[in-house]
Amino acid sequence: MNISKNKDYMMPNHLFDFWMLKLANIEFLIMTLVCKAKYNCYNPEISVTELAKGIGKSKETIKKYLRSLYRKKLITKTENGCYELNEKIFYEGQNNDL
């Protein structure tokens, strides 16, 4: 993830207004980094290693919560094994699996 040197990041209000109360703590932290990659970096994908480093948890813990977010269809897995935001589900917020 190539992050700009600016310490301020654009983040969708919907993450805080809607999803913050619906996601587990680590799921929410993962989603903040996924959104950060999507809206503030040149590459909208983020790897398990980058997530583990950014959150300070093991890769296995991150994978557990990624599976949960994937089942909720909030993220998608890319061809190269990274993850990115599923904007349609993210902004619609209509997911009966929560």
C-alpha cells in the first residue's frame, strides 16, 4: 500500500455513520485500512501482511476477520490475493448476514 506523506486521509462518512456500530472492533479496523487504501492510495488493494502490520495483530487473526467481512460481502478478493472494498454493498448497507 503506497500511502501519501499527508497525515490526513479521506474516509467515507458511511464507515462511521453506518458500519461502525455493526462491525466487530477488528472488522472495523480492517475496514478503515481497506477504505484508506481505496480512497488515499494509488493501489486500492491491501494485503494480509499490510493489514496485520497496520493493526498490530497476527496474520491468522486478520484472516479470520477477513473471512467474516468477505462473507458479509463488504470486501472482495482480487486475483493477486489482496482485498478491496465492495462499494455496492458498503454504501447500500443492506446485508442480512450482519
